[in-house]
Amino acid sequence: MQCTRVVTGRSFLMKIAVDAMGGDFAPEQIVFGAVRAAKQFDCEIVLVGDEPQIRKVLEREKGWEKLPITIHHTTQVVEMGEHPADAVRQKKDSSVVVAMRLVHEGQCDAVISAGSTGAAVAAAQLVLKRIRGIKRPTIATPIPTPKGATLLLDSGANVDSKPLHLVQSAVMGSIYSELVFGHKQPRVGLLNIGEEDTKGCELVKETYQRLKTVSLLNFVGNAEGRDIPKGTVDVVVCDGFVGNVVLKFGEGLAKTIIRLIKDEIKSAGILTKIGALMIKPALKRLGKRLDVSEYGGAPLLGVNGCCIISHGSSNAKAICNAIRVANDFAKSNVLEVIKETIIKDEALQNDFEETEKI
Amino acid sequence: MQCTRVVTGRSFLMKIAVDAMGGDFAPEQIVFGAVRAAKQFDCEIVLVGDEPQIRKVLEREKGWEKLPITIHHTTQVVEMGEHPADAVRQKKDSSVVVAMRLVHEGQCDAVISAGSTGAAVAAAQLVLKRIRGIKRPTIATPIPTPKGATLLLDSGANVDSKPLHLVQSAVMGSIYSELVFGHKQPRVGLLNIGEEDTKGCELVKETYQRLKTVSLLNFVGNAEGRDIPKGTVDVVVCDGFVGNVVLKFGEGLAKTIIRLIKDEIKSAGILTKIGALMIKPALKRLGKRLDVSEYGGAPLLGVNGCCIISHGSSNAKAICNAIRVANDFAKSNVLEVIKETIIKDEALQNDFEETEKI
């Protein structure tokens, strides 16, 4: 799959399946985001969900019929509170499961969901299946830094990881960073609480020793929490519990700082208020640089298909950006390279103990 | 120990032992911080370290001789790269070990170190010893929030925790929050990646069930990463690996945001530059509210003595504030309450399995 699909001499645009029912502001913001993306990017969009509801929103967008958007009707929705694995197994006609199926069956090239992350990961594993040799899929979230973005993975697909899971995350993150972000030999760091290789919990100490032996990685050693926003590494690897806590903490901290700036300005004198108006454009540019929704979504790596997981609170802009990310992912050959890399190297498929046994 | 020590009818000021050789800017900034504190707070200060070096810095402060500052000479220093436990066992005359000893022997009421955190924790365990029943000490770092501060513990004393360690952290953090920060029935949250009690890794799932049974705690359930900076809980409990990563990530993120604001203003037009000057006082106030050095240091809870761990990069202001924190800690009866609470309740001393065996 490169740039565009070539079938019988004709070239097609990438086709992105969008779970229109997943997310805090679904279907409205999802549909608006899809319309925006269809106008901006060269791709086709399939909105998966309840047709009457989707159509109602679409009709508020004049001339949508001329856009490359179609609707794929489904009758069920996985709700936020449901047990992810049980829900996706039972609700076979839910928007998230059907969207995955469209990719599995080759009708679409990528899928996006802003619904329950657990449900999206479960549906991806159930329908798309894991890549051969991959033990667990991993979510690779781009964290904005002054230099671009650092990929944080796993940022919440799995907890209680073993060293092998982190090694596989490192390999997949490195491939994605190189082929989609264009980083040559991405610097891979292991998230730890100190620089020395003797630092940290058992998981990271073992993972460190293992990562050192993976010659295809540009492993630069331990990275501390402060290295993530600084952008001193391109890929940072950790267990999904730690990654998810860090992600949500960062989100909360950025919001708190902005709220405090507003509070300070509100309670200040007229001079500060005028000053605030004058620096507004600069702050707006900064906001854009730090805005996670600019990155739209995080690829779920390790399954047989391009799958993007978006934030539950995604608005139209975030969904539009997620579609761009899905398009880039589908146009790259990330999946093929992951498959080849894992299959070629037995040490990347087995736990240390298993390898030693062989 | 309440407010002041009463010995044979006379009341004394609290006496704080300060490790003058620990920290990136030691001894200079440590000594300057001590001088500042001696002028501001009602306490005596014992500077522990190499006397000639300390005296040289002190002599740059006119009239220091009239301040309640004394020097306790030591000949050794634990360096940053050394193995903490080995170093404190071998260097019996190091500033950090001797400072702890002064508290153990009752010559001082509290101790501060900005040196290697690992060495300070090891020295505290070696010299002060753990409180009976406490399995591991825990670092309780105050995180600034719009509403005050949330105590994050453990923020780096221990990794690979078990549920009991987190439960003990919760109890000690709650007592400290109530008696030093004045929070009535502090809200205690368990750091997790979702609100439901079925979420998270094995450690937090087990800890959740255990925390529910501790009637003396105001356990409010799971807290997500975003709850920490918001201040929705007063105490948040996690493993030291997670806590330390969060702490350093927050530090890095705040610095990155400030750097980006400066960059944006620098590259902007004259109008923005004037605007920036006009809002400077508001931003300065904000900086003060978010500045971790305002909190000066984090208590190490669970050892037999008041011990404050300061950031390695502490400047004079941070050390001065750490001395204030040490003074408050020493004046409170936190240690006594922790001891009584743990001794009274057998369930707080044993692992689940152990309790079940009994």
C-alpha cells in the first residue's frame, strides 16, 4: 500500500472508515470533522453509524452530497461504561466493530474511533487481529514538543506489561516515527526515573538490558519524565499505565496553567488587560503548537490494519486532523515494515526466558 | 513535640539540621538559604558539612554570627553518582548521614537534604529507622494546584510497590495533609487510568479494594492524572516509579510552556512585546503560584524523625522554604499520630495474605 491503491491500472484515494457514534460529541462533531476533512484532504470517508442521525447532521452542511462521503448504516453503539471486550463481542453491528470490519475486509484503508479506548482496542484485536509475533498492540500518542512531537507508547492500550511488550512497542514506535514523521533513525528512550541503567523498577531494568541488544533501534538509554515535553527523544517507551497517567496529567496541567493565566488577567488592572489583548495572537500560536487536537489521534500499532484512536472529547477539528493522520498512516508502509521486522527477528517475538530455552 | 520543645520548664526553638553539602548548588545556595530562613523563621539551624567551605560562604553574609546558625563539621560527602545504600553505609561521616544522626540523637528536630534522593532515603532508613509497622518510607511531594497543593506520594522513594505500601502511604499522607496543611478529612485518591474500580493494573486494583476497608481514610476512589493539577483530591497515592515520572514530567512541561511563551514573544512584533511587558506582573504572580520551590521540599514519611527531601537544583529560596516546611513538620505531631495509627490497627501492618493467614 503506497500513496494510493493501484487496482487494474486505476488509482484510488485512500478510504477512511470513521466511527460516527464514538466520542463525547458524537455524532455531530464527528460528522462535521469528516466534512471538513473531505474538503481538505485527498481521501474518501465512510461514516459508520446510525444513518438517520448521521444524515440529519450532514444535511446541515450545504453541498455535502458532492463530497467523497458515504454512510454505512449500523444499529448498535458501544457505550462508555460498558465492559470493552464483552461489548464488542456481543454488539457485532456496533459502529466501532463494523468500522474495523470494513478495514479487515479491504473495503477501507484505515479506521478512526473517538469512542471508548478500551472498546476500540478490543474491537481492533477481535476484528483486525494482532500482527503475527506481536504480543500486545500499543497506542502511540504524539506529545507536542518545541521540536515537533515525541511518540509516547504505550499510552494506554495495556497495563502490567512485560519487557517484551515494551521492546515490541519500541520497534513499532521507531518504525512509525521514521516512516510517518520522517525522523531518520529515531532516538528511542526508555521512560525511567534516572539516567543510569541500574535505576527503576524491575520491568524497566530488564527492558533496558533487552533494548540494548536490538541493533535495529537507535536506543539512547533512559529518558526521564522531563525529557518528554523537551523533545530530547523521538520515541519514549513505557507501560500503558504509566503512559496513560502521564498523558492525562499533562492534559490537566496544561489546562490548569491556561485557567490560571486567565484568572490572573481577569483579576488584574486595565493595563494588564490591554497587555493581554496585545499578546493574544502570540498566545494563540502557542496554543496551536501545544494543542493535542492538532495531532488528531494516536495510531494503535500492532494490529493488522491502520487504526487511529482519538480523544473522547474530540471536536470537529480533532476529527479532521485524525483523518489526516489516518490518511498518512494508510499511505505509508508502516504495517508491512512492522510485519517484516518482527517476522525476521526471532528475538523480537519471544520473552527472554523463551529465547534462552531455544 | 508540640510547637516548641519544653525541657525543664524552658521552651526552645526547633533546631533544623541542614545537609550543607547536598545539592547541585551546594554549599553556596544551601548556606544562603539557611541564612535567609534564620532571619525569617523562629528556628535554629545547624549547617552540617565541611566547616571551612561553609564558613567561607557564611562570611559573605554580614552579621551572620548574630543569627541562630551553628556549623557541625563533617569530612565526607555522598556524591550524586554513588550507589545510595553502599555510600551511606561506608561514609559514616558524610554530611547527610551526620545530619540524620543529629535528629536520631535528639540534638535536632528535623533534617533537610537536597543531595541525592536515594542517599537521603537510604540514610534516613539506616539512621532514623522506619516507624514500627511501616514497611517502606514514602516521599510526599506537594503539587501546586489552583486550590493549594495536592500531596503526591510516593513520588520516588520506592518502586515495585505492593498494595500494603500504597495503603500505608495513603494513611501517612492523609495524616500529614490534615496536621500540616490543615485539610479536614483530606480526600484521598488512588492514581489510576479510569474512574471505575475494575480499571488499572493489578497493583491498583488490589489497592483499591484494600483502601475501601480503611475506615479512618476519606477514600474518594480513583483519581486520574488530570485530577492532580486540578486539585480535586488532597492526597493522591501511587507507586514511586509512577509518582517520580509524573513529577519530572510536570516540571519539564511547565518549563517547556514558559520557554515557548518567551519564544513566541521574542519572535513577535513590537505590539506583542509591549503587551508582554504589561502583563509581566500577572505572569510573575502566576509563576509564584506554580513554583515548586515555594514548597521547598517534600517530607519523607515513615521514618522515626522529621526528614525533608529537597530538589537537587534547590536555590537559596527553595532551601529557605524547605526549612519552613521542616519547622512546620517538627512542630506538628505527625510522627506521633502515624505511630499510634499504625500500631493500633493490625490491618495496616500486614499484607492481605498475611492478614488472611491470621
